[in-house]
Amino acid sequence: DNSTVVVRPEHAKLTSGKGDLSGTVENIVYFGTDTHIHVRLDSSESFTVRQQNTRSAGCGFERGDKVGISIGNDAAQVLRD
């Protein structure tokens, strides 16, 4: 049996410390109301985190930053193939 774990990008949070996953920021794309931060995981897969923008600050990360990604227990779903 094969399974796929899916997480909505707005349910993941970036941290400069350790997280459930870790990787490197590859790209940051501003979309007006939110920013998509594209991360290359240490396991080589890509992962996108969506952060809602605020007036006072940017996303807080830059390309090349090492980051952790935290995912809440209720944020992931397992899809069986």
C-alpha cells in the first residue's frame, strides 16, 4: 500500500528553529494578501508555506535561510492510493 500525506499550506508555520520538517527557503512570492514561501526539504521534496501578510513586516525569511516547518496534529491527512 502506498500513501500520501497532504497538508494545506496555510496550516504550516515556518520557524527559524526546529520543526516537524526542515529545509532551505528557495523562493518567496508575494501575492498581496499573503506570501508563499517555497522550501526545499532536506529530503529533497518541495513544500510551500502560505503566510498571511501584515502591514508591519515581511515574511521574516530570505532565500537561502535554513528553516523548520511546524505542522499541527490536526492539519495533515493521509490519502491511501
